[in-house]
Amino acid sequence: MHVRPADGDDLSSLIRLAREHGGGETSPGTIRDRYDAHSDLFVVADDDGDPVGEAHGRPRRPEEDPTGEAPDAVVLDRIAVVPERRGAGIGRRLLAAFEDRAAERAPRVEVAVAGDVEGFYAACDYEPWAVLVQGAGPDPGEARRRVDAGDRVLGGRRVDGEPWIYVEPSAFDGETTERLVDRLDARSANTLYRKRVR
């Protein structure tokens, strides 16, 4: 098994892997557009010509930096590994290859993580730094009154008309994300992890 930079011939496999095994709802057009714009941030795990995993990302957009303090980061959008190959270290190898490529663009990699894979990123030396609360009921001003003392609302933005609020909790534990979803009457939340890669 070989992990390598993706090329244009891999595009249909990248789309299939991301859609079938990567979670989320990224359309083929979105993946194609991202590849066209940032092909250097796509890597594939290849087993004798058969793609068994992929990772891809993009430079962070300005509206994704709630503090304005750290503009240089690459966002990992997705890692996908076919189910029958999970647990064999392919995800770690894809992540390491992605980090090497990202380091050519920025000093940090960031990723929004759902609870079921937080352990993977923690084991790969990523640290939680904020929670992105999606579909939050209040605006950032009201959110500041609803979060626990010590938690800091960093700001917010609207995505497809829905409010998303960034919160820096005073501490992370197994209940942090769920607590913020409840306090802010939100639809969901992801923990934001980051790692310095150079």
C-alpha cells in the first residue's frame, strides 16, 4: 500500500471514496472544484492501483478564523478509508502525508471533528481549541450570556442563513460539545482541533 499525492486520474476515485466512506455531504462538483483549486492538498492511499483511502483539504477562508489572530492554516476537509481497511493505519498515513503537503502552505492544520473520531485526532497530536456550534438559536451577543463562566464566544457567521457560533470553552471534557448545543439551542456542534505542522 502506497500513500501518494493524488493526480487528475484519481479524481473519480476520490469522489467515490469521499461520498461512500468519508461521511458528510460533499457533492462531486464541490470535490472537483476543490481539486482544481488545491490539487496539492489531495492525497490517496493506493493498493496496487486500487484506491483504498483519501484525504483532502484547502486553505482556511477568512470567515473561518473567528479570532483574526491566526490567518495561516489549512483545513482538513475529509479523510476517507474503505471500511474493510480501517484499523490498519491507513488513516494515520493519509493524515501524515496531508500534513506534509499542508506544511508547504501554512504552519497549522485545523479540522472540525465529530465526537466519534476525536480520539483519532488526539492520538495524532491534535489539540482541541474551540467548538463550532451550528444552527445556534441566539446571536453571538446572546450566546455570551448563555455559555458557562470561563467560556468565551469568539464570534459567529451565517452559513446558508443558519447561525454558526465559535466558542472557546474554558476546558474540554466528554460533555463540552453537548453542553454547548443545549445552552445555545443548536442543531449540532463540532470540536475544532489544530496541530502545528511547521
